[in-house]
Amino acid sequence: MTSQARRSLAVVSVIVSVLAAGCGSSSSTASSAQSSASTAQSSASTAQSSASTSVSASTSTTVLATALTAAYRSETAAQATYRNVVDRLGRIRPFVNVLDAEQQHVATVRSLMVAHGVPVPAAAPGTASPGTIALACDLGVRTEQNVISLYDRYLPQISAYPDLVRVFDSLRSVSAGSHLPAFQRC
């Protein structure tokens, strides 16, 4: 296993642990995190053995940088949007809870960028907060739908990077399974 693959595996293990901790501390979450880390290690070995793909290294690196930059900008935009809502309307649920999770998402993507040597851009600005909770909830729904769409767009393109696949899939799952429903209920 190359040193970059080992670094990526270590980052993925930490990220999966952070995501699991942020989503609850149940034993099933911990078990899922351990399983994800084990799968990531296996995926890293598989990726190394199948390094001779038809995709050129430069094209693959471009996809890596583009996907990570887009994910970072999407997550920072969501974080800023929810911060704007909290600043204007107060510490209301689900915004305050999702804002905390978005901070973890941003840190997770930033860690992958650093591990892969991708420059971390400035944080994206968020959308201004509407004046009512109902409109803010609609904004939350649209924001999470955009995040989910981004991961759906990039997941098929990053298969050469098992650590990215694992993290992008995890972040997409949190957005689709937790954040979006929370905003749809509020």
C-alpha cells in the first residue's frame, strides 16, 4: 500500500469516527463506523491493485480536485446558510442541530482535501435568511436537495478514490436521511 493510500485510509478512519460520533453514539453507529473503516481499508487495497485503469492520472486528479472543491463549497454554503438563519431567527431547531453537523461535514471534506493535496478554497457564502421559520425551512429543504444532488453527480466519477466514495456516500446519506427530513418536518 502506498504512503498516500495509507494516509487516505487513516483520514477515512478518523472521518468515519467523527461522522459516527456526530450522528449519535449508539452501538449500531459505532459498529457501522468500524465496518466502514474496515471496508475503507479493503477498498484502499483494491484501489491500489487496480491502479492501472483506462483513466489517465491527470484526468483522475482533475476529477478528484473538482469533486472535493465542489463538496467543500457546497458544505460551506450550507453551513453559512444555516448560520444566517440562526443569526436572524434565533437558535431554532432543526437549524442549530444541522449547523453543528455541517461544521463536521466541512471539517471532513477539508481533511480529505489536505490528505490529497488539493488546495482548500475560501468558504462559499450562504444564502441570506428569510424572515419566517416556514420560509427558512423551505430554504433548508432546497439546500439539502442541492447537497444531495452534488454527491449524486460526483459519486460515479470518483470510483478511483475509495476514501472519497466512502465519505461522499456518508455525507450524502446524512443529508438525505437526517437533514432533509428534519427540514421537511419543520
